Amino acid sequence: MSDDGPVVHGAEAGPDSGQTPPGVPRHRLTMPHFRQLAHGGGGRDAVAALRTAQRSRRLVLLRALVETVDRDVPPDAPWPSAQTAWDLLAEAEAADRAAVEAVLLHPPVGSWLARVLRGLRADAASAPEPEVWQDAAQMHALAAAAALAAGIPFRARVPVLGAGVLFPSLGWAVLPSAAPPPAEPVVEAFRDDHGAGVRCHTGTVRLPDDLGGDAPGWWAMRRLRATHAGVSSAPVLEDLDPWRHYLRRMPVERLGEDEVTRWRELYRAAWRHVAAQHRVDPGGVADCLLALTPLPDRSPADLFSGSAPESYGGFLMSRPSSALDLAAALVHEAQHIKLSALLDLVTLLRGGLEETHYAPWRADPRPLRGILQGVYAFLGVASFWQALREGTGLSDAERAQADFEFALRRGQVEEGLRTLWSEASLTELGEHCLRAMEHTLTALLKEPVPAAAGQAAEEARDDHRTVFRLSQLSCDPDRVRAWADAFEGGRPPPHRYPEARSLTGPSAPEVRTRLMRIRFGDPERFARLREDPPTLAGASVPDYAWAAGDRAAALAGYRRLVAEDPADPVAWAGLGLSLPEGRARDALLHRPELVAALHRELLRRGLDQDPETVAAWAATLSDGVTARG
């Protein structure tokens, strides 16, 4: 491949083409754009290339839906043909392509399309459920939204959802008085010389000239707007679209003004951090973030964010406790969005769908494709934290948090990359991408961090790995009994460790890492939480003692917790972390599933041995296989 030549081609589509015949122009991703993205960056030009390809992908799927519906729809369906929606979409696009693109690329549109297509194809031997056809009819509201955005005159029959009509990316029209009876599952949307509206048997809702603002009977989509250092970001704050969550359908739940204000203030403060750094191009980040779906708060220290390839530009998030946390989450989700869009254009690895691999940022086994996503996302996050460390204006607590997060994330990326190199079947472009990411990581690994942050990050990774092994791996019961026989008989351990097998049990929370994050970033808050441990879901008194550096109190507490519940993976891992250096600690951190299983077998036999004695004995294996294994 030449330096400036195309990497991949993809068909270009549009509603005026009817479908995607061979011979139409195809997308081109140049090597410079691929390199930007592969190194963990990607500016506005590179993201624009991804966005254009996503537009075509969205239209190809929409065309497939049109053809499927018109071929198979029940004859008594109350909606017009799907082709009429496609024709209106084409008319709108001819008038204002950019406005229609914004409607098509609204993230919930992708979730809706994917879900409806899956529903229509779920069982070829039987007809789809009636609800699937009702959801498919939303294509008429999509076309009407495009016509409204383009400002063209039109009339269209659109489906009713509950007590209103959703126009994707624009807003929600609340029907007058009450929802239509079952005899009227559709109403008329229109624009004429007198304006736009929605007409039903109970009256007409007049839509405002400016669809971006609320009006009687009209809930507009609201935005989070921020500008700093000449870079602006304005994602939709999505609380209306039933398909805004990529895992499940959600009701229309209008956020209160106070909550919207909190989100807007937090977003402006977070965007200053994103736009002020240079390691992850803020323009590219801004252009990736199209819609944020707020989720209920989970706990004082448990920020959740997530995105899905089918809903390009969309991400879910619980409200963070600080602007720094939100800024890092924005970079994290932008990275996922970029890589997902890139993977629609290029193949980086073959297969990789089996959920059997350890990921140092997840509590459950992951496929190699998921590890690739995590490596890419956290490489961007590590770069973001390093950029903050290079800047000025951070408080002492913010700088301590940045040191810890940077050390933690770069270590996770390093471990994830090792897994990809050793386990993944990479294409030529995949190898190129991993080498580029490795180049970025190598520079980050050379950056010094304070000893306290480095040690805390290393222990956080040990903690995560240990909890994972305890909750997700198991040893052969016969081999465990053989080890118990040797222990009970006063003999050395058997000559080889039992093979650890995947258990895929319930995941355990990362309570200690969450506490360390709070201790570094907000010491006063950590002190308040420690006074009332149940405030942080899943955290125990020993967890707080460990995070505070009181390892003696933590050790005593974890001994008690293991005695109370010998199957508690978090307590076992805490016990290992709290022990001084030595054989017992080594065995508990690197063969915890064996030590815990052996201890439980001994208890079953009536031998109440303390866990450290069992761990130290297990670590005496000396046939050439080390305790680290």
C-alpha cells in the first residue's frame, strides 16, 4: 500500500439510488487517516470519513428494511407502504442533504434499525410478532423527521407511540387530550404554507418554527453545548427516543430542568479538560459524540458508560461525580465509536468471538474483539490522563488522580496488547494497527509516575486479576482432593498445579479500585465515605482500611470475612493484597482459585486451617513450575 493510497473501499448509497447496485462510487479511507486512527487518535477529517461510511451503512440497512417490510407486511397493516417513506426521505435529502444526514445518523436510529431487522429475521419459519411490525412503522416517522429538518412541504401518516409521536433527532409531539384509540394507530404529520404539525382525531399539535425549542405540545431534543480553545461539542441529551438504550427499549422520560442544568454544567467543565489537551484530537472526539443517554446514578463511585457499534455516535452514561471523570469517559466512548466505525470498513482480526479471555478492565471473560476495543479505548484514556499531567491548572488532588489513572490505564493496555499479540489471528492491517498502538504505548510507558500512584496502580491490577480468577476460574475437584490429601498427610504438594478451567460465574465488583480512585481524587470525600461504609455499594470496612493504607486492620478484617464466607472472591483477594511479601501472598495473588478451593475442601473435611498456612504450603511446589504459573 502506498502512503496516501486507499486502504479500503465501501459502497456509497443514498435514498435516491433505490438500492446499492454495483458500480456506484465507493468509500476511501486513506493511509494517513488509518494511521491517525491506529495510533489512537483521529482528527476531524478521519472521523468525517468514518461518518460518511456510517451514513451509507445506515441507508443500506434502511433499504433492507423497506424491502423486507413491503414484501412481508400483513395485508391489514394500517400504515402506507415502506417505499413511500423511502421516497419522502429521498425528497428531503435532495432539498438539504446535511439536515437529513443528521436525522439518519441520530444514534437511536441505528439501534432501532438493528433491533427491527433482527426481529423480522429472528424466525424465518414463523411470522414476526405484531410489535415488530409496529416498530418497523417508525420508518414513516423517520422520513417525516427528515422532511421537517429539510423544511419541505409534505404529508405523511406516522405511527403513534404511547401518547405522542416521536420524530427521531428532533423531538416528541404530545397528542392533545389523550392517546388515540386502537382504531387510530397512525396520525398525520405535515408541513404546509401555514407551518408544521401533527393532526389526529382529537385535534392538531402545531409545531414551532424552531424545532430546537420547546412549545405547547412539543418536547424538543435538548443539547449539551460546550466550547473551549476553539473546539465545540454539542451532543443531544437524549431522554425521549424509546430506542436510545442499545440493550433495551426505554419509556419517554423527560429529565427535569434541574437535572438538565447539572448535566450541562458538568459537561461544560469536562469539555474544558478534553479540548485543552492535544494527545487525543479534541475535534475528532467532538465529532464522534452525537447523543448522550443519561442513566440513573448507580453509586457514589460507580460511573457507568457504554456504547454499541450499531448506534454510531451514541453513548449511555450515569452522571459522574466530577468533571474529570466525565472528561475521561467522553474520550473513552469516543475511542469505542471510532474503532467500531473503523471495523465496519476494515478487518483487523479474524474470528475472536469466543468469550474466554481475561481483560484487565472487565470482571467477566471477553472475546478478543472486546479486548481489541478495550485496548484501543484505554490507550486513548491513558493518553488523555498523560496530557493532563503535562498541563497546568490541576489541583493537588486532581493531579494525584491523573497520576493514578494514567499508571493504571497504561498497565491495562500493555497487558491487553500482550493478549492480542499472543492469541489473535491478525490481518495485515490488524498487525499494522497493533504496531501503531504499541508505538503510542511505548512512549507512555517511558513517562515517570510518583511511587505511590505506581504502586497503587500495580496493586489495582493485581486485585482485578485475583478477583477475576476467583470468580471466573475453577480447579478440577479430583485434583483439589488430591492436594487436600497431601496437605492432610503432611506431604509436599503434588508435582503440578491443577489446570484452571473457565467457570464463567457471577462477576464481582471492583470495590477497592473505586475506593483508591476516590482517595486520590477526593480525599475529603473518601474520609466521609469511610465514616459510613455502606454508602458505597459492596465496600466493606476492611476495603476502606486497605484503601487508606492501614494494611494491618485490613488483614484482620479480611481474615474475618473469609472465615464468615469462604467463597467470597473479594475477601480472598483482599486477604492476598494485605499480606506482607512472601509465599502466602504470592500464591494468593497468582493461584487464588486453587488456594480457595483447597481451603474449602479442608473445611469440608473438618480441618479448620487458616488461609495463609494453606497458601504458603501451596506455594512450596518446586518441580520447575513457579507459583506464578
